[in-house]
Amino acid sequence: MKKTIRDFDLKNKKVIIRCDFNVPIKDGKIIDDNRIVMSLNTINYAIDNGAKVILMSHLGRIKAEEDKTKNSLSLVSVRLSELLNKKVLFIPYTRGKVLEDAINSLNSGDVLLMENTRFEDVPGKKESGNDIELGKYWASLGDIFINDAFGTAHRSHASNVGIATYLPSGLGFLVENEMNNLSILNNPEHPFVVILGGSKVADKIGIIENLVTKADKIIIGGGMAYTFLKAEGYSIGKSILDSESIDFCKNVLAKYPDKIVLPVDNIVVKEFSNDVPNKTIKINEFMDDDIGMDIGMESVQLFLSTLENAKVIFWNGPLGVYELSKYSVGTQKVLEKIVKLNAKTVLGGGDIVAAASKLGYKDKVTHASTGGGVTLEFMEGKELPGVVSIMNK
């Protein structure tokens, strides 16, 4: 059991909170502030308990000096000030006297946000390479470290593992909530059903290998399904194919024939577009120029009957090209069913959470993970360095 922010006396302490403010910005505006909003519980708790709050986050990818101009956290500080209803002092530096003096001038309840931690990646990848001296320096700025950035928990960076090495440390509420909900899947109630979609089988090999022995059924949809159908010997036309994973699919199908559930019909088009005619075909009816876009209604019914008695459901990846309205139907129908079941349902981050949000089901499931790659690594059974490095109770 890891320590959390509740395990510390924060009054008058300089508390470094590693957040995930990696929000999408377009034309100088934040277009989705969900990651900022998700951090508010931890930040407000620190403020209410008299901490001097020092916030850190990355934003975007910093590979060259010119990347810095479009990835400053200054916009985040403005939005955060609005959400907290109090001033957030923004310091446009990641180290140095200006930053140090500002931190030393903080009063209890004050909030400071320093510049993008990944500015330290140019030159030398000091942040993402977990540079020892950088981690030690950042730790010297505070008294307590709280990791509330679940999105980077699978990375060993100076701003999480590095700081935690040198300071008393705990988890924030967001990371604690993620770990508690994802841990349901370590020893799930049965029947336990996994739904996997998305485009590439290669991205899900680790999950399949880890969960195929735990799950009662694994439903395969989305682009992944066409590689599995190809492995079964079907023609798939011009549908997406992960050719390097065909042998893996063959082996899984041969070893676990009663666990893998594949579509029995598909909606296909001749051109990747929402505006061209489509038709529903059986899986043995693909023409050479057909492109699979979504599961058909027979597949929907098959998937729903597979889910009927499930106690725990884990879902990663949509079942069709949900970004195009005509091909979100399969994903929508299954979401509609799941929220009515007496089952614990965990959506595994990324596109399926985006789809559930767009279709109005995100807040109706047990847990919608904020992670993308980190959730996948957790489901593969890998340790998360950003969590492992936190002190035990």
C-alpha cells in the first residue's frame, strides 16, 4: 500500500505536486481542459491544508528549441487560476534563482506553476532520461512530493521517479483512484469479459497474453478484428491489416478457440468516408475492394449475448471508426448495453474513453481511465515506475 497525500501534515510545507496538464492546444487556446480539472481535487486538498503548492507538468513533445514556443504552460496557469478561483503564479523557468526566490516567497495556500518539465529535454533529455542531478535539484525545492500524473506513471522521469528518490512521497487522489479501480482487474470476479478494439494487434499483444488466462471471453472488434479474421483464412479486402501479427493471432486462436469472440458480419465501404454508400456483409463475403468500418448488427447481438452475465468488463479500443458518425453504432450499442448490466466496467483510456465521452456514456461506467499507454502497460502486468517509486505506508 502506497502513501497518499492524506498521510502527510502539509501545513506550511512546500509540496511539489506532479500533475498531468498535457492538454491539447490549438491556435493559442486550450480545447479540452479535462486533465486540468482532474487535478483539482489534489491541488485543492493541498491548499485547504495549508501547503505552499508547487505544480509541475510536461506539455507536448520537446525535441528542439523551437518546440518550446508552442508548449509553454503559461496558458495552463491562466485556466487553472480560473478553475481554482485564485491566483496561480506562473514562473517561466524550470530552474534558477527566479524560480527559487518565488518558491521561497510562497505563503501557506499559495500556488505556483513552473514551466514545462520537458524543456529540460533540450539539450540532453535530462527530464525524460531521469537525470540524477535534475531530480535532486527539483527535490531540493520542496519538502514533500506528491505524484498525481497517472499519464506518465509508466515513465521513469526526473519529475516523478527522480524527485521521489530524494523526498518523502505519496500519491495524489487521481493516481490513487486509477490504481484502486484498475486493481479490480488483477483478481476479477467471474465471468470476466475483455473487449479489445482499435487498429493494431501489435499494440495489444501484451494485454492479450496477460488477460487471456484470466478472462472468460475476449471480444475482438475494431481494426484488430480484420487481422484475426485474416489469420482464420478469410479475405478482408482492403481493410486494415497488421500483417506482422498474423502468426500471433493464429497461435491465440489455436490455443484458446473458446475464448476469442470475433465479428460475424461487418459494415463495409469502397472508400474511407462517411459520405459514400455502405453495406453489411458476412465475414466470408468480402470483395477485394471492401474496407471494413464497423461491426454489423449480428456481431452486436453476439457481443451483447457474450456480455450478458459478466461481473467485470475491461474495454480498450472502439469497435469501429467511431470518429465517423455512421460507424460509431457498434461501439454505441455495446456501451448502451454495458451501462445497464450489473457489472463493474473499466474503460481502458485513450480512444474508447473519447468515444464514450462523445456518445454520452463516460460517466455511466464504473471507471473511465485517464491513461493511455500507462493503462495498457498496467494491463500487461508491468510495474509503473512513477508508482513503485512512491513510499510505502
